[in-house]
Amino acid sequence: MLSSAYISDHMKVHSQGPHHVCELCNKGFTTAAYLRIHAVKDHGLQAPRADRILCKLCSVHCKTPAQLAGHMQTHLGG
């Protein structure tokens, strides 16, 4: 027996298509939660908290866009 929440999420596949795309393999998901599960299971990444911004280069979690911009300077040597 499937939960109504699961069925509701699943039906988005048929009506809306994927809106959350994995930046590593371009696989699409209907919810951010499914994308996080995919990142953990298929890519071995640690699941980021929903309120964090993930650095695309090294997977560091930042709290704000400004913090991410500062973090990006470490990749640029600045």
C-alpha cells in the first residue's frame, strides 16, 4: 500500500516533469528530496540540509549566497 503523499509526488512525474536536476549526471527529479536521495545513493555525496547552498565545485554547504561567494574565492586563489 502506497501513501497518499508518495502517490501525489509520483503523479507530478506525469503532469509536471522533473524540476530538480542533478548537476553531476543531469538526471531529473520531481522533488528536491528525491534529488538529495539520488545524490547520496548514486554519487556518494552527503545530503545537504534543505536550507543550505551547495558549492558545485567541492560540495561545501554555505548558509547564504554571500557566504558562497566568499567561499568561491578559495577556488579562485583569492
